[in-house]
Amino acid sequence: MKYSKSIHGLTLVEILIGIVVSTIIMTAMYGTYSAVNSSYSQVTDRAKISQSNRNVIGMIVRDIRMAGFKYYGDTIATNNQHIPILITRSTTNKCCDRIDIVYGDIKYNPAANPKTTYVRYKVTYSGGVGNSPCTYGVYKAKVRWNSASSSWDNGDSDNDDKTYERQLVVDCVEDLEFVPIDDNGKVIDPAPTATNANKSKIYNIKVVDVLITSRSIQNFYKTSKSRIIESLLANAQRKININDKYLRDTVTVSVNTRNLGLQ
């Protein structure tokens, strides 16, 4: 049997050249993929932090707007524990301020007599220890007033499906601030309580400025960079001045306390 002399195979050199070219192409493709994937991850991380902050702010805004609300005919006796908005500033110049928001509601039970009863709720936002590696997180709790004992019930033991014990709502928070503003646009400092010098201004709070600053869980930037985030009151001790690789997002809103003016 005769073989055609026009049939040729590949030499070792040609095979090696093919391998080298294929390696170069694959390396270039992997580099492009890594760059695109890294960019996508950064955009995703930024979006997650921003969305998380805005979700929490949305919750806070809705609750502050409810502060002081009561249904017509509400017969629950009001005392010093029912201050519509009670702001407690952080004493460590770090995260976080605390806000207690009190408002009225009704419970409807068609089998009861009367079918409708008035209730009083208190919602609390406060800072606490976050999950590792986060230092702080924001917690929320909702409890109901017990007129018989003249105290706030435990959120898990009052047989009310609207209440709950303190729970983490967002992690890796570096600051949470609340600043009360009166009808003249001036800061009420210190924030009114039932006993301090500004107790007569409890119902003068027309706006609450809210600030929340969160950071990424993992390093975001390739190199460390100095970043400064001011506090709402331009408190030099409260501002964040740090050098690291984390991404931070700050959201600030002004919330109108629409029900306090009706007192």
C-alpha cells in the first residue's frame, strides 16, 4: 500500500507554538474576566450597602411620622413614659444614638365587647454589638403599654403579634444620629426629656434629622485611604476619621413629625 507524500503531520515545535498561543489567549481572557468580575462585585457591594441604609432609614422615617399619633377617643392615661420622641445621645462620641417613639393604635376583636380597644406602642432604635467583624449594628424593638402594671410589656410575652424583642436590623453600622429641630429650624439641645431643662419643648419637635453610616464587611479598596465623615452637629469627637480599605455609605434625611403639632 502506498501513502500519499502530500500528507504531513505536526512537528513538536508547531505543537509547542500552539500551546503557547492558546495559553496567551486563555490568560488574556481570564484577566478580562477577573477585571469584569471584580468591577461587578464592587458595584454589587456598593449597591447592597446603599440599599441596606435606605431600607433602615425608610423604617425609621415611617415610625417617626407616627410619633404622638392617637385615635380619637383614646382613653389611655399619658405619663412621662409616653414621650412621643425621646432621643438619647451617645455618651461615648461613637455609635449610636437611641430613639424611642411612642404612638397609639387600636386592636379589633369581633368576639370581644367592646370590639375595639386602644393600645399604646413604643418603638426603639438603638446601637449594639454587631456580628464579627462588625463593631456595631442597629437594633429595633417594639413593645406595648400595660395599663394595669403601668409599664411596657416584654415584646415576646404580651400575646401581641405586632410587638417583638430587640433584634438586629442592619449590621456594620458606624454611626446613627438623631437631632431634634424646633419649628424655627433650631436644634433642640439637649433633646427634651420628661425632667431636663428642655422638657417644655417635648411637643416642639417639628423635624428630626437622621444620619446613618455603614461600611462594607470586607475590604473594598485595594489600598488604604483616609476618609472623614462629619456628624450632624459637626462634633469633632463624633466624626469618623479613619484610614482603611472599607467602603462607607452615609444617608441623611429630615423627617417631619406631623403628629406632634396636634397635641
